[in-house]
Amino acid sequence: MQFDFDAGKYAIYVWPAFVLTAAVFAWMIADSLSAARRWRAEAERRQAEAKGPRA
């Protein structure tokens, strides 16, 4: 299978659109992972707080 990367006269529109889309997807993935880490840390903190100090 061979890909044809020639976008012809529309390349000035096509390639920036691909780059922008890839950048937005990367940002969305990074933001989701970051939020998940924060939520998990908050849940663990609340869980530890609810258990209280143990002797």
C-alpha cells in the first residue's frame, strides 16, 4: 500500500488542517490524562481523609 501525499493546489489548506487536527488531538489527550491524574489524587486524598488517623 502506497500513500500519495501530493495534495496538489490545495496543499496550502490540507496540510495545515492535518497539523492543526493532530495538535488538537494531542492537546485533548494530554488534558484528559492530566485531569484523570488530578481526579485520582483528589479521590485518594478524600478516601484517606474519610478513614481518619489510625493508631
